[in-house]
Amino acid sequence: MLAVLFLTACFKTPSQAIEDTPEPVVSTPVPTPATVSVDVTVEETERPIETPLPTPAPTDTPVPNPYAGTWTVLNRPFSLTLRLDGTYEARYRDQTLEGSYLFDEGEVTLERSGEDPVSLPYAADADLLRYLEVDLIRSEMIAETDASSVPVSFEHQNDAVRVRVRGAVVEAELKTGAAQQYCFTAQGCTPKEDGRDWFDVSDSGEPQSLFKVFKYDGAYTLWIKDANGTLLPSIDLTVTSGYTYPIDTPNIEPARIPIEHLLKDYATSLEELNRAIATDAAAAGLYTRAGAVSAGVSLISRMAKNGYAIPYQGSGTYHAGREWGANPNWGMKVRGTEKTYVGMHDAASIIWAYKQAGLNLFALGSSVSIASLGERERKNDNRIDYDRAESGDLIKNGRHYMMVIDRLDRNADGVRRGFVLK
């Protein structure tokens, strides 16, 4: 019955990053579910014999059930919901499949009428269910949020395109057709038609009618080329996110007490912080570059407004791979040390930001190191030119990693470039 589970998923590596429209997942066409036939034999002294259907798991399934929840394949139109009563529901576009499931340590088994059961191994350090080449990530681990609560600070449209700015994300939607490339310049500047300031709206190169880009606060002109290469009327816009960037704020200190307690001093809480981060990521777009960058900036900004930063812990990870949101122990002194506090190193902070947008980089490795994620197929196969980096891409400096927040090539001359880095 669960015919959609032989979709083939391919995670993009962080050096490629995930754009608003991720590289399509190669999939095998979904066959029509097999029809369950019931053979009936009638005898004079016996009742009809029916092919038995699977018996649903007991409704008193022990809690916590580590597998209950909704699982998805990146942002594809597929979901698998495992209910606490032992039943599941799989959705693919307009097709719905249902049945019962059993779970044991490290594995979920989906029972299917008239077909062999499906086994889904569980990757505990990555919150993934895995079926062949398909990785299912638990989507509802990201806090349920109302993305519309992030206000629109700018909105303008012309005959061809509508543009809105929500937080630090510029959202452009074509009224007809699709966009192929975009370019941001300082207001009053015009990009070269074949300059290197133009970027495809998707990593796959496919035109899209809607795309989102994270931008540092400032005034810009947005230029768009449609799928035919036609230059559309430009739009001047302003990004006023309300974020606080440490680069613009002096006297920021690493937290030296657990942030769970620190936040209470500022009349807020860890729950409110996590809700705000999840809302910012959702408004920017889950499973996208903009979502990952927004999550990272949201954490940094909300700490910086109170004069603090998350400590750098050279040998530490952000927290257990199955946990989400901010770690309440960031800022706590590590036992047996004098000057070491719980925090994140560079790779961990990048993994943390991507995870808040639904992209769990643990799926690509067994540790927090991202050193080899750009070399999964061939050595250096995901390297890009320095001046082609976009929001969400990674820059390697020796053994350290930084994530690009935004490009600051505001004069669009294609020569001098700067980046805001995380």
C-alpha cells in the first residue's frame, strides 16, 4: 500500500545549501496501490472465509512513542503520519494510504493489506526514518508556528511582479510566467546584463514563479529576468528587519550562566525564544537557504539585544541530535574546567541553524563535522567560486567554517565583494 515510499531522496550538501526550491528528488512513478481482493468460499455448514485484514496496534500504545508524528521527504508533497493509536496515514499529492504499524527499538514496521510489510530503520542521532534511499525527517519537530505573525514591512508591485519583505526575507512572486535569475544592487545602480551578480532563482536552474532571498538591512533595487531572459521592471525596496547584528553592536559578552536563567532576567523565557526562532524560520521558508539563515540570525539577534552571545565551545556540539531549539544549558560552566562554558563551535552552529529550518545535516554524517559534506561524490565536487556565494553557503577558512548571511556587493560592479558571515 505505501507505494510512495520508494521515492528517492537526495540531500544537498551544505556547501550547495538548500534554496527556496530544492533540487528535485529523483522519484520512481508512484504505482496505483494494489487492490486487496477477498475470496469467499461458501459451504453448507461453514461461514464464508474472509481474508483477514491486519489487526491495528493497541490504542494504548505506550507513551512516549519515539516515532509518533509526521515525517516528510524534504519539501516534497509526501507525508507519513504515525499516530499514537498504532495506525498510520501516508499522503502523496491526492492519494491517501492507511494501515497499522508496529515499532521496536530502532525500527518502524508498516503493515500493508495484501502486501509485504515495510521496514523503516530509525537513525537516532538524526531524527530520520530511512527506507532504501529515502530519508524521512520528522517535520513537526519544528515548532508549530504562525508564520504570518512576522509582519510585512514593505510591499510593492508592478504589472509583472509583486514583492514583499517579511523580516529580513525578500519574497518575489511573478504574476505570470516564472523567474530565471535575480540580482540585487544598491538603488541607482544597474547590473551588467551578463555580470556575475546574477543568480539563478533555484539551485537546479529551473525557473520559479516565487522565490525568497535573505537580505541584510538596507535599501536595494531588485532586478529579475524571466524564463525567456527578458528583464522585468525593477523594484526599489527597503529591508528593515528589526534584527540586531553583533557587527553593529558593541559590548556583547558570551553568556556565563545558563541562558534558561539569563532569559528570565529579561522577562522572557526559553520557550518564547524557541517560538520566535521557529516563527522566523517558517516565515522565511522551511527547507530553504533563507529559512536556515533566518534561524541563525534570529538566535544571534535575540541574544545580542540583551548584550549576550552563545559561548564558543571548541569541542562541544549544540546538544543531542534529537533535540531542537536553543539549549537551556548554553552558558553553563563545563564541569572540571575553569574557563569553558557550554556552547557551540562553528560547524555545530551551522548545523543548528539548518536544523531549525528542517534540514538535519546529521543525515549526512555521524558527527557534527561538516568537513567532508562537500566531497560526498568526488573530492571538492561542491566547491564554488568565492564570488558566487549566496546566503546559506559555507566558506571554509582553514579548519573553520562560516555561513554566508548576505552578499554586500552593492555597487554591482562584479569586482569588489563583501559578505556578512555567521
